[in-house]
Amino acid sequence: MLLLIAAACVTVGLRGHQTGLAAPIASQFTPPSVAGSSPTTAAATGVTVPAPSPAAPAVLAAPVSLRVPAIDVSVSLSKLGLNPDGTVQVPTDFQEPGWFRLGPSPGEVGSAVILGHVDSYQGPAVFFRIGSLQAGDQVEVNLADGAVAHFKVDTVATYLKDQFPAEQVYASKGFAALQLVTCGGEFDYDTRHYLSNVVAYTRLVSITPAGG
């Protein structure tokens, strides 16, 4: 099932907006290709494959909020599905990221994915500082039943959009992973889009039960 989702997500895209700041900015994912994927920059050499996470429950409640203390992010989450053309839906609020609801909930075995904008014509958006995360930084996801899933950043990588590793980001790795995805890299003033995507790879550390 997750591999089918990953294949559908080859055309994943955040389509943002851009208007008039002195230095134009925008947020947009363009259709990536799994073939020949390789990071142009990364927090480590290549993208490390995290060690297996502690055993996670088979099914968890949907995520409702995200907290990333290192970059001062503490926000609610929307839910994202697929557009008719197979691309991932876009968060409608530039300050609120969205969970890809056709994948696992954060903390379940598999690759949960949360997407957010990097900026807009109004300035920095919710994932503006994703690229500055470092290995060991903490990520917390509050679930609808009151439980909290705790993750740790393993690495952050930047990919050219035509080299986006959709399968690596969306397919199950056999443990509980969470990827945070946004745009970054060089800005193309002609197309008014960023040329790359930034992905923060994290793994589950623990789950605090509701009321725990």
C-alpha cells in the first residue's frame, strides 16, 4: 500500500504564491523524479539511514499539532490528500503545515510526511528554518487522542526538484520515520520558484501515552 502511495507521489507538489518583495520569494514543489535521485547538499555525506526505532503501535490517532523547539515552531496541522493529477494537496495556510493523510500517522511504522511552505509574499512561512535543523534536534507531534510522538532529527538534505527521491521520502523504511518537507536552494527569478526541496529526516524516539 505504501509503495503504491510512494509511486503516486512522484508528482508531489506544493504550489505556492509569489508577489512583490524586494527579494522575490515563493513556495513550490514541482514534479520530482525518483530515478537518479541524489542530494545536492546535506547535513551529512549522503542521507543516513536511521537505526530502527523502538516498537511502535500498529495504529495511532491522527496528528493535530507539531512542535520543533530548535526553530521555534509550534503549530496546528492540517490534513493533505492527493489532487486529481496525483500531486499532494497544498497547505492553504502558509503558517500551518499539513500531514499527508494517505500515509501513516507520525509514530506508526512507515514514513509519515508533513509538508509546509518556506515563505510567501508576506515573508517567512512555517518551515522557513527547516534547513537549519541539526542531527539530534527534537520534533514532537501531538496526536488526537492526547498521545505525543517524540522524534529526533537524523539529517537534513537538499535535492534539486528533478532529483527528488519520492520513494525514499514516502515509502516505508520498516520503522517509524517522519519527514518534514519544504522548498529551498536557489531561487529562479524567471520562473519565480525555488529550484530545490529540503527534507528533514527524523526517527521515532518514544511515544508518551495520553495522560502520561
